[in-house]
Amino acid sequence: VSGPLWRHGKAALLCVLFLMVQACVEVAAAAGPQGCLTDCSCNNQLSKVVCTRRGLTRVPPGIPSNTRHLNLMENAIEAVQADSFRNLHHLEVLQLGRNAIRQIEVGAFSGLTNLNTLELFDNRLTVVPSGAFEYLSKLRELWLRNNPIESIPSYAFNRVPSLMRLDLGELRKLEYISDGAFEGLVNLKYLNLGMCSIRGEMPNLTPLVGLEELEI
């Protein structure tokens, strides 16, 4: 078979094949390994990402999805927006200490289903960001040391019953801890309340049935 009709059909077929190949290449590129961010350093497997002292004012987009350890310490981050880490399902350690964080939105840590350590020390939080802890079902360690937190309300940590270590040391503006502040923390083994400015009696620690070490 020959002629204009055959040649037209052959050209159309080649065009379709070209588009299919191009689409496959683009999909493969999108699904392939992600590179390290420009302002960060990564290990060979991209499982540890370090972005310290980079002057960052927000959580950078494009963090590799297979990251297990993310260090964002010593930057200028003031707020952590909802869904900032939504694709980091493998993340186990998140370091946000020594920033200028004043606000953590509800849903900021959504997607972090494997997170076991969250560091928020040396920031400017005035309240415990309880609503942001909702999705952290495997959280074991929470560090809130040295923040200008003034009070800790009832059920402040009831969304993270898996907690084993809680550091509330050096909360120099802390004046009041509700009797129900530690409700639900049946797995907590270590609690630091050292160098706080708590007025009056010590808070109720009876909910902490597994507590082994207390610093005051």
C-alpha cells in the first residue's frame, strides 16, 4: 500500500509514538530520585538533610521524600504553616531548634506518621502548640526547652500519648501548669521542669504512671 493516505497515516503513527515516549521520559524523571536542595547538604542516600545557618525564613519546599532526618536549626523561621512536611512520610527526626518560631499552625506536622523526635527548643513560642501534634502517633521525644511559654493548659499533650521524653526546662516565663496538663501521657519516662518559674505548688504528676526520671 502506498500513496498520500498511507504516508499520512504513517506520519500520524510516528507522532503518537513520539509523544508516548516523551511522556514516559517525563514520568520517569518525576518518579526518579530527588536531588539535594541548594541551601542544604545531604548524605549519599538523601536520608539526612542539613539546612542549618542558611537564613531560611520558612520551611523550604522540595525536601526529598525519602528524608529520615531533617535539620533546620539556627535559621530565621518564624512560622510553620500547615502541610509544611506533608510528603515526608519517612521522616523520623525533625530539628527546628534555635529559630524564631512564634506560630505553628494546626496541621503543620500532618503526614509525619513516623516522626519520633521533634525539637522546638530555643524559639519564641508563647503557648504549647497542642493542635499541631494531632498526627504524630509515633512521637517519642518532644523538646520545648527555653521558649517564652507562660502557662500549660489541661490536655496539652493528650494528642501524643506515645511520648516518652518531654523537655520543658528553662521556661522562665512559665507561671502556671494546669493539674490536667499531663493527662494521657501514660508512657512518659522522662520529664524536665528544671529552671522554670512555676509559682505555687508543683503540678499534678499522678497521670504519669510510667515516670522514671524527673528534673526540677
